[in-house]
Amino acid sequence: MAKRSKGYRSKSRGKLTKHVRERGLSPVSRVIQEFGLGVKVTIILDPGVVKGQPHPRYHGRIGVVKERRGRAYVVEIRDGGSIKKVISRPEHLRSVGVK
């Protein structure tokens, strides 16, 4: 028996699939959206874009934008008692309150 893969996208079938009528690439406006420092954002993974995706365990989490790093943003998230930094491109971020 071969050892099962436990890669980056394992156990994420529900999170990393789009609904039938949403399939394909997302609108360009998602790629060019900008966030200021200190803005609250929600991490919503876009399965159509693999590059710049944070780990699926952070899907749905709310955090604060701390810095810009190239085309990506560094978002601070509370995970239990600790604070974690997640690097994500803007395609996978939404302003809090926006669906």
C-alpha cells in the first residue's frame, strides 16, 4: 500500500471547489482591490487562483492588515491564544461586511 499524500490542499474538497455557476476565473476587480493598513478583512479562498493562497485552515477567519509585501498583504489573525501572520494575495481577501 502506498502512503497517502498529505499535501497543502488535502482534506479541503468543500472549501476549494466553486459552485457550478461560479466556476472559472473571478473578476479582475478582485485582483486589483487595495486594502489600507489596519483594515479588517476576511480570508475567503478563491479556488480559481492557486497562487498566493493562504492555508485552507484560515478560510473564513477575520484578521487585520498589517503590511503590504509585494502584491500580497500580511494579515494578523488570532488563533487560540496566539497571533499568527498570514500572507495572502488580494484575490483571497474581502473587506469585512462584503460578501
